[in-house]
Amino acid sequence: MDLCILNVRILKKLLKRAKILHYKLKKSEMVREYNKHLSVMKIQKEFRRHFYRNAIDHITLEKVEYPCFIFKTKSGKCYFYSYESIVKYIMKTADTRDPMTRTQYSDEILIRLDSDAKKYLPHFKFKSTLKIKKNPDYARRIRNRENEILNYQTRINEIKESIIIAVDSDILSWTISNLFIDNVEYPSPINYINSIIYELKILIRNLIFMDNFSGNSLKTEIINELNNKSGSNTKNKILEIFN
């Protein structure tokens, strides 16, 4: 488009949008300045296209494009992260070191990250990464939470193994009473099944509250493993109670 055909009022709007001072400029000077701006934008676009050609988010392993967070090492190697993935990583782990190099982010880097995340993620609620670094209590709470999640996962897997053993042996077909399992006495096999399924449901509910993905994944894993077992009265009863 020939900018010379535009009137001065429109040219001033274009320059203002490009954040170019247009005061006391003649029309020919306005056209020249805006053409410079367009040239710079084109050069930047081509540079970004080349620079981000093979850029991969080192957390999600998905392709990333401009704008994104880039950590550059002293050797010049660049590590790319989407703003959402790096902020979520720091919020979840309270670790303000680079996920790949384990280099501690400086305060200046975290200030820039907070500023850019606020700019490029206007609807994403996040905590200041700089404040996370400065707050040891936050890191302690995160570690306690992770330990609690790990304890839930461990106990759920233990119960899952007990359930699989019960299904494989078809425990409900047993005609015995006063069943002793793990030094605990149960009046009958069905009491044992009801007890472990009740505990399992509480554990999964608590785990989903703390880590929705992990809780639902374990629940789905248990149901799928049971469905792959051959049919038995024990299997059907467990699925009935569990669901």
C-alpha cells in the first residue's frame, strides 16, 4: 500500500499505534518513519520464524512459538518454555531452578517472568515466582503436600494388589469365617472386601482433592485391571461396591 495516499490524521493514528512519536513531523517524514517500522517488524518476524523453528517446550515437549519464556545459559544454549508451563512448574514444585540445567533463576529473571506471564496470561491465576523463591514456608508446604500425595498413592497401590489377589483367588467363594489378613481379623470374606474397598474409596477421594489427575488415573487403572480379569463373583462384587 502506498502510504502517501493517506491523510495526515490516519498516518498519526498508525504512528501512535506503532508507538512512534509523530509530533512536528511532516507528512513525508511520517511515511518514512512508518515504513521503517514495517521493515523492522518484517525482519523480526523472519528472525522469530527461524529462531523458533525447532523450539520445544522442555516441560511439555510440545512445540512453542513466540511469545514464550527462554532461559539462555552462559554457553549460549537456549531452553524454551511456554509461560503457562514454567509458571505451573514453579507453583507446583516451589523450585525456582531451571528444569533442565538446574541453574537457580536470579531475581531479575523471575521479575521478568512474572511481568511477562501477567502480560501474556491475563486470565491465568498464578503466584509470583519471585515471592515463591523468597518464601521458604511455601516450599515446605509443597513438600508436605507431595509427601502426602505419595503416601496416598502408595497405600492405594497396596490395596490394589490385595484386591487383585482377592479376585484371582475368588475369595468370596471361600466358606470360612474369622479370616485373618495382615494380622487383622474379619468375620467373613465379604467383610474383608467391604473394609478394603471402603478405605480405597476414601483414599481416592482424598487424592483427587489434592491431585485430580493422579487420583482419577489410579481409579481408572484399578477399574481397567479388574475388567481385564476373568469373571468371578468376587470381581463382580468388588466392581459393584467400588462404583
